[in-house]
Amino acid sequence: MAAAGQSLIVSHALPVVSRITTAAPASPYVALVFPLDLDLLRGLAATVPPARGTRSHDPFSITLCPTDPTMQDALTRYLDQCAKAETRQLLAPITRQELYARLLLGPHADALQKLLWHETTASRIFQATRAIQSDLSRALVVGDLADGVGMSNSAFFEHFKAVTGTSPLQYQKDLRLLHARDTLRCSDAKVSEVAFRVGYESSAQFSREYARKFGLSPRQDRAALVAE
């Protein structure tokens, strides 16, 4: 659980549901999501010292640590620069590059460097998760995923579970259900139509698995959101 002043890096898209547990009008919950540009990170990584950790502990998905004051300062400056037209084009890109450099120099460096280079297990599993996400309706063949990232089936399965906490098939199923939930809550599409979009051939099976994951059927979940 992240606390105030901490920063969290998620290297691989994980099929999880998060929840805000503490917030009040006088003390609101505020979080900043900053998508990472891996190409920019790779361009900077060659000029910074090697990370402190060792590559033997390769698999990872989440790293959590206190945010360095210099990083907080850079983030504040970046947001201020993005808010003003006269600084958005000139200063904000420079500060953005500073943010990436500080990530590679700070406590997240080891995790990020594992993700950047193609020969690492973390990077290979990242490629596999991206392939699954690219088309959730496609039937998943684990052997094809393993071949695509240059691993044996057994090694791929073992490392995939170490990084994501689940099997490839369960990973796809969880992403399908989360995507379906977002679609149901943001559109008027029929339940059967949403089920088909994410790869289910049976609306009944979709409803069963949806209720097993979220505690409510798709229709009940949509109604609960409307009631809120």
C-alpha cells in the first residue's frame, strides 16, 4: 500500500483493482500518473552509472519507495511549466528529461534498467504482456508467446508468473474482465456485445466469471454504478 510521499513504478500492466482507503475533504487523496517513455529512458541509460542492484533478481512488477525531494521539486517545476503556454514548449521538455534522468539515478534505477534492455527476463515478459494486451479477443497460445520472446515454454511460464503473479491465460482473463468492466461503466453496450468484444463466445460464461471476480453480475455492477 502506497503512503503519502511515496512513488510507485509498475513495470508491467497488472490485472488488479486498486482502492483509495484514506481520503477526506480536508485531506484529499491526490496522485500523479506519469507514463514512461522507454525510448527516452534507453537514450539516457547509457550515460548513467550501473544500477546498484544485481541482475540475478530479474523478475519484478512493482517498486515502491519514498520520493526523493529533488524528484518532487522537478515534478513541481514540470507541472508549473506545462500549465503556461510560454514555458510549455521550451522548458517543460527539458524538465521532463531531467525527471527521467533522476529516475535512473534514484532508488528506482535497478528496476528500470532491467526493463530497458531486451536480454533481461523482465523485458521479455514485458513484450509478452504487451502482445496479450494488443488484442484481448484473440485466442492465447502460450507456446507462441514463449517463441516470440525467445524462451522455452517452461521457462516462460515460470518467469511470467514470477513477474505478474499469475499464469498467461489467467492474466488475459483478468485483463478481459477489467476491460469489460470499464466498457460497461462507460457505455450503453449490451452485456453480450461487451463479452464478445473481449473474446468470450458465451455470454453466460462471461457473466459467471465476471461475478466471480467482482462479486456482482455485469448488469448488477452497472446498476450499482448508476445508483452511486
